[in-house]
Amino acid sequence: MKRKRRTEILVNGSAEVAAAMADEIRERYEVVVVEEPNHGLVMVKVRETARNSLFYLGEVLVTECKVRIGNAVGVGIVKGDEPLKAADLAVIDAAYAAELSETSAWTARLQSENERLEAERSAAFADLLRTQVSFETMDTD
């Protein structure tokens, strides 16, 4: 699983999944905090479709953290004020960067969480579709 997809699942999924994975690493390895969880602002880039140009919509508050396991550095960045989740993501990222053996067992767990997220999205979309208005035209002869 690629880093981008893995991160999307961990950010959007249950905080307990990320916490359990990070705790598994913390129990077995020395995790050195390079940068404590702290707040920052990130510019939000949006594409304006009519002119196909990019512009900055504004800023969003993020929490970021950096850790190191051995020589591998991990980064966790989360929207909003979530220092624990940012730290957990950093530990998980460092574990993958260090190619720790525990990461191979996480694929099934991440896939299961992804399926749960997809089911939630499908249910929300189905609820949304119930409000859709149907426009029909009437033919007159």
C-alpha cells in the first residue's frame, strides 16, 4: 500500500486504529521525538475550473509532529488540533520508513479500516441521494 493511501486511511479512519499501531511500535522500539506536536498554518490551494488557474483559498490549522526510529524519520500532519493523532501518524510513518517487521501485518488492518470507511461513505451518499430532486419534462402534442 502506498504512503498516500495509507495516510488517508489513518487520517480519516478511527483514531483507535492509529493509536494501536503506534503503541505497538512504542512498546518495542525506542522512538525519539524530533519535533513535539505543534500547530501551524498551511495554505489551501484550489483550482478555479473556469480559467483552470490555481489560487490560495486561505489557511487551515494543522498539528504536525516528527519522530525518529533508528535512522528513519516519520512525519505526522493532521488538520486541526490533534496532537495525539499527529504523534501516532509520525510513529507509523517512521515504522514504515524503517521497514520494521510489524508493518507487514498492518496491511490487513488498514484494508479492513478502508472497507469500513467506504461503507460509511456509501451510506452517507445513499442518504444524500434520497434528497435528490427528479426533474421530468412533459411532452405535449
